[in-house]
Amino acid sequence: MLTEFLFVPHYWVIAGLILVALELTDGSLIFFLPLGLSSLLQAGIIYLQQTGMLGMIIYEDWWENLIGLAILMVLMTIMLRVVSHYRSGDGPKDVNDY
């Protein structure tokens, strides 16, 4: 079934790398990069859960997997916005200011 692919970390890594590469074409830090980074984190969580190194089961059903991805994406979006806000305050606001 298609829901079994949600529990294979390799697919999450492939999706994350594709989404991070798509961010290079967009550059807005709104959709592709947070979703790509959260997909990579999701792959790590699923891998740790399957190997037993996590010590508990986080994702039992497919919908818990997607809710976890959504939560990670919101956290990544907030983190990237905070980081980009502090980094943009270093230089001048206008290109024409000399």
C-alpha cells in the first residue's frame, strides 16, 4: 500500500533532498526549505524508531506520521524566519545607501 512508504526513511530522505534542491530555484524560505528539512528530520525519527534507538514508538499510523511532518514544518519555518530576521539586520536596508 501507499501508506507503507510513509514508514521508509529512504523515501523521506529522497523527498527532502529534492525539496531542498527546489529551494535553490525559489529562494523564499517559505515552502520548499522548511518542508525539505522537516522531511530529513522525519527520516531520522523514523530510522531511530525502527532501529529501536529512540526507546519509544512515536508513529504508529500514517496520519501520525503526516501530523509529525506538519509540526516539524511549522517549527522549521519559525526557526528559519527568526534566523533570517537576525541575519538581515546586519547590513544596510537599501542598496543605494553608501
